Amino acid sequence: MYMMAKHIHLTAVALSVFLFVLRFLWSQYNSAVLQKTWAKVLPHVIDTVLLASAIWLCVLLSQYPLLQGWLTFKLVGLIVYIFLGLVALKLGRNTAVKWAAFVGALVCLAAIAHVAVTKQPLFL
């Protein structure tokens, strides 16, 4: 069960990051693809699978955010990533702000990935 949950989670992570980058690039070029139904729905489906698999892994491993420092860091990092992603894709007032938020979101993802691999929270 663990390996299945882990593979689903990692696949969802890869798809989510890929779609985030793709959607950001499309937004920079005002692509009509962003208006397609699948481009609006698919990221939410993948992110739901990602969150569900993360919860599944927590239950399987009996490790939970707020009890494990590294998982708490990942949860806070996820919230920061979501906020930066919103700024990069929708809320940014100009191109410079959107690019800064995009780079910040990718840095946040790198920190989350580092903590996921090392199981050591950064800054704690």
C-alpha cells in the first residue's frame, strides 16, 4: 500500500508542477488554451489527488503535520506555494510581480522537495 500511495503522490506532484509551469507560460503569452475547460479543471483534479495521496501517506506512516516538524514545514510551504501560485497566475498586477511570484513558487517547491527527501525541516 505504501509504494502505491507514494507513486500516486509523486506522479501527482510531477503533473501538478508541470501544469503550473505550463499554465504560467501560457498566461505570459495570453494563450487561448487557458480558457479551455480541461485547462481549468485538470489542475484541480490533479491537486485533489495530490492532497488525498499526501493524507493517505500520513495515515499509513502515522506521521502528521504539527506533530512532525518536517511535515509541518511541508504544510506551511504548500500554503506559501499556493499563495505565490495565485499571484503568478492571477493576482499579480504586472509582469514583474508575476515572474517574481513564479520564481518564488519554484523556490518554495524546491524547499518542500528537499524536506521531503531529508525529513529534516528547514529553519527549525
